[in-house]
Amino acid sequence: MKATLTFDLKHDQHAFDCAVNGVKYFDMIDEFRQHLRSLEKYQDLTEEQYDLVGKMREWLHAELLHAGIADKF
């Protein structure tokens, strides 16, 4: 299966950059998500740090749900 995307770079530079770098963006989000989980699970955090990491994980998950891509992670 093939797909061809055509961009007018003068007007669509951002969309082009997103299409070209989408895998990098995906990998970075997944790495960040896993890092937060690792901090929460394996690091000796203070209660405040633990709460902050938990809130960050919850926020990230909510944003992924809102974007309709939470099932991809």
C-alpha cells in the first residue's frame, strides 16, 4: 500500500514537518510517558515529587485522550 502526500511548502510547512517527523514525535511522547512511569515506580521520591509526577502522567494521558490517540500508547 502506498500513499502520496502533496504539500505547498509556502503554505503548508507546519503540516509537512509534522508528516515528516511524526514518528519522532510519537517516539518522544512515548519515551516521556515511560520515563514518568519509571520515576513514579522506581525512584525514591518525596511525597510532593510523587504527586507531581502522578499529575504529569494524568495530564499527559488526558491530552492523549483529547487528541484521540491515547490508544496508540
